[in-house]
Amino acid sequence: MRRSLVILSAASAVILSVTACESPTGVTTDVGPVVALASLRAADGAALPCCAVDSAGARVSIVSGTLSFRKDAHYTDTAYTPGGAMSAACVTGVPNGAFIHENGLVTVGDTVAYLVIPCHAGTYVFTLTESLDFADGSSPTADVTVSSGTYEWKRDTLSLVTGAGAALAATMVGDMIVVTARGHTYTLLAVSTR
């Protein structure tokens, strides 16, 4: 299910190129890397599964989460890479010898260096997977969209703005993103795919 990105090497750096795009009609042709693929580590300071509440006779627990990013349909800048011309907003240099995981995690050797987002701007969707434990013993899961909108990213700085125009608190440190949404705090950790 997880695959590594192909790394195009230049003289002293490695170039990361993400080819996901969204069409002008709003139909997504490819989705960019998913950060923290099923790797939500904590919600409101509690380890997962957590945050159980009774709802319509079911016990609800958050078991995982994803934060996915898509690049915009159109960019006005162009960069020339070993892979050809592409939007400069979607080309990121990383250290020579680095391994770039499908979810944007950059590692050098056995050390986690940092997380890269597909492009400097685009759209995001933050989704939680909840487990519903019913009295009859059934435990179906459901994906719930917490937030979606636009993002802007510069190394270690992530800004999320919902479709309604409200800013979400988001911080990036190394391989972790912490998002505060709807009065809850979620810690997402990008997992190595090696």
C-alpha cells in the first residue's frame, strides 16, 4: 500500500517532484502524498484509541487519522529539473542521499530529518477514522472529515485555512504535525515506509 517516490538526482541535491493535480472542474486526477497515513498518535493528549464518548448507543473511539494534500490546478512559475519542466512551487531540494517516503517524510540514514508537503500551496483534507462499538458486539468504522480547505507550506511552517475561511492552528516539528480543530488537538506522526 505504501510506495516510495522516485528520486531524481542533481549534482549535489536530490529533487522531489510530486505530480498530483486537481483539474479546473474540481475533479481530482491524482492525490498527493498523505501525511500521517493511518498514523494519528494522539488526540487531546490521550494515546489512541481514545476519546471515547457515548453517542446513539455506541461508544465512539478515534483509531487513526490522515492529513492529505493536493496541489493546485494551476501555477504560474516553472522550474527545469532532470525530470523536465514543472511548477517551481512543487519542486523541493533535499540533501544528497536522502530517502523520500511516499508520505513526504525525508530521512537521511536512520535519522528523520523533516517532513515535506507536495507543493507550497494547495488544498488539504483532515480525516479521522472512528470505531463505533455497539452493545450487540458489532464494531464498524467510519471516516469523518474534520476539516478541509487550503494550505500554505514553507519548511517547518504550515498554515491551514478551512473552506469557511477560518484558520486552524497547525505546527510542524520534524516528522510531526499538530492540528487544533473544533476544540480538539490531534498529533499526527509521519511513519517511515522503509
